[in-house]
Amino acid sequence: MSLALNLSALAALVPASLLAVRPGSSVGMRLWFAIAVAAVGAFGWSIARLADQWDPGLGVALWVSVAAILLAFAVVVLARPWAGRLASLLGPYLLVMGAIAVLADRPEPVGVVGRLPEAWVIVHILVSLMTYALATLAAVAGLSVVLKGDALKAKRDSGWRAGLPAVADADRLQFQLLLLALVVLGIGIASGMALEIAETGRLMAIDHKTVLSLVAFLVVAIVLGLHAWSGLRGRRAARVVLVVYLLLTLAYPGVKAIRGVMTG
């Protein structure tokens, strides 16, 4: 993959990251322009790399994750326009992801995935990406709850933190996103089992990714249960969301990074 294409995709994320400098502009046409430019870069890179075959490399995993997150974010903003204010946190995060993707990018040979039934592979990849995207947005909303809550408590709700959504709105959104993530993650685990049966005849492979995915599913279910029946709210809930996100990060691109280090 050419350096020029990598750098152009990375540059496309800059407008979204600059929304952190002027959080009040995270609405309206400026927001949609930033999302559109970022999406063109991330989807364009992904299509160029995956036009012929799936590449299991870390760089690809990160770029397609960026594309999925942008798509999910656009849908969320369409449904909840005030959620556009989260762009001041999401934009810089995606820029860092893109920078890591550029540094980590290297073509890799097609692995086991290339020999599995195509339809099942596509379903498994899509649900994995959507779970990761929803978890990312839930974590960003949770971080917004923490930052906004701290600012209000210290009576310093000014500057860039003033542009973040209201605590109650962000708190509600993070759990709505987690509920969706739980459903999609359940589908992902089921599709992963189907792939494992197709490949080896076993129901499940007990490996790094499987264990962390199952732990993440359990943690999300517990958090949602506590939220529904015991009123778990605010910063405690936000921190749990961030822990869930860390588990999913380790389960999806993290396992690729570990494999890359081990194979050197």
C-alpha cells in the first residue's frame, strides 16, 4: 500500500480532530463535512486494500475499524443530533488510531479466513466491526460523562468541556449503545462458533480472542442489568464502560498486535 494513500487517509481525519479545538462547531454542516471527509479517507483506504482479498494485518484491522466507527457515529448523530458534540473526543481518538494504522500497515498473506465459507466470513467480520464501533462510541460517551461531571463538580464547566453533551444525555446514550453492542456481540460470538465448526468441527476455540470476547459479553450484560435494576449511573458506570471497551480492544485489534510482535 503506497505511503501517499496512507497519508491521505490520515489527513482526512484531521478536520474531525480539529473539532476538539472548537467544540462548539461540532454541529451542523461543519460536523457533517468533517465526518464525510474522514469517511472518504477511511473507506477509500479499506476498499483499495480489500478489493481482491481480506488482509488480516493490524493496519487493516484499525482502518476498517475507523471506517465502521465513523459509519456508526453518523447514524447516532442522525438519531441524536446533540451527540455530534462527542466529536471533540472522538475525532482526536480516530486520528491516533489512523496514525497507528499507518505505522503498523504491512501486507500479509491470506490466512485461514480466506479458506472459510465466504458468506459466514462476511457476517462474522461485519458483526465484529459493528460491536467494536458501538463499544468505541459507548466508551467515548462514558468518557464525556466523567469529564463533564468533573467539570461541573469543580464548577469549571468552561472551555472545550463546555461543548460536551449534558451528563444525563451522554449517560443515557452510553447504555443504549452498550445494549446494541451486547446484541451484536452475541451475534458475533455465535457466528464465530459457526466459523469454528466449519473450520475444525469444534464448537469453540479457547484462545485469547474468544476468552476476552466472552468476558466482555458477560461484563456488558452485568452492567446493563445493574443499570436496569439497581440504578447504576454516572462516573461508576462510565468507568465500567471504559473497562468493557478495553476488553474488546484487546480482543479485536489487540490480538493482531500481539501476533505481529510474536512473529516479528
